[in-house]
Amino acid sequence: MTYEVRSRVERFRGNVVSLLTDEVVMPGGRTARRDYLVHVGAVGVVAVDEADRVVLVQQYRHPVGDRLWELPAGLIDVDGEELVDAAARELAEEADLTARRWQLLLDVHTTPGCSNEVIRLFLARDLAPVPDADRFQRHDEEAELTCRRFDLDEAVAMALRGELTNASGLVGLFAAVRLRDRGWPQLRPATGVPLPRHPLAPVAVEVAGEQVPGTPVTS
């Protein structure tokens, strides 16, 4: 079953996400409408120091109306930039840190029921501070960003107490604890691994008759 797309309507387009409605052929032949977000993607960093403490940042997230503990992370929004370089940039901008060792940790589809967002998580080791003169000047929500280091077990305890709910943060922390308990085995290299982000399914047929309101688009 290929789940053929009969039509597509773009309801909204922004800098980070677009909202689409597809009419999709289901098993058995009936069609159903599926609303979903198309996201630019992101990178995140599980930065662990020599004492097995992980770097977390806390900042205000407007959609949930709260300040959340998270991994240093950011959008894939620079054309041609290697993903590990984007992760290094975010670590420097949000945590004022550099890392000498980078490895690919995990790829995470954060909300596959309603979005194609995927975030690539890197493990960063051998941390060092960014010199004061080279530090990024944070603004907007990031101007009030808090950065702290937590023992990995304490960070996991925060998650289990409901004090850390960010999806990529949860995945990254539990993966890091697993690796620590195995003696930090070698992981995949930081470059050369394709991101699991498929192109949008092609629209096979524009259906005549009643259409979903909006501007029809193709992938």
C-alpha cells in the first residue's frame, strides 16, 4: 500500500513550518484528509563533560507558555551547512561552549503523527568555554536563557519527576545514560550519514469537484 496522495492544499507557510492538508487513499480504497506540519528540521547537542555532567538550557517556549529544560538545539536553517557544524554553532550560542569530539547519537521524529520534523542529536565531549570576546549576544527568548550542568542521573531523575518534558531532551538523556553505563563506546561518525527526512509524497491526481479550501500546491 503506497498511500497515494490525490490532492494537496497548503493552508499556511511560515519561516519554520508550513501546514498542509493531503487527501490520501487509505487501505480499502476510501480517501481521508490528513493535516500535518512540514518542518525545516533541527539539530541538538548532548554535551557531556569529564565528570559525566550534561549541559541543559532553560528558556521560554511560547506554544506551551512555560520555561523548559532542554538540550542546546536549533533549526537547520543555513543553506549548505553541515549538520554537525550547525550543532557546534548552537552549542556555542546557547551554552558558550565548544567541543573537540563529535559523534552522531540519534535521529528523532519528534511528532510523526502531525509533523515531519526530525532532529539530529549529536554527542559532544571534551568541552571548553568560548572566549569571552567571541561569545554570542543572545536576544528575544534566548536573552533570558539559563544554562546549567547536571549529573546525568539527576537529569534523568528530573525527567522521571516530570520536570523535563522536551522530547529530544528525553531521548538524548536516556541514550547518554545508556552509553555511560557501557563505558562510552564509539558511535557513528558526525558526518556522512543521511538525515531520515523523506521528500513529500507526490500528488498523483488532482481530484475534480469539492476541494479543501486553500491554495493547491504540489510537492
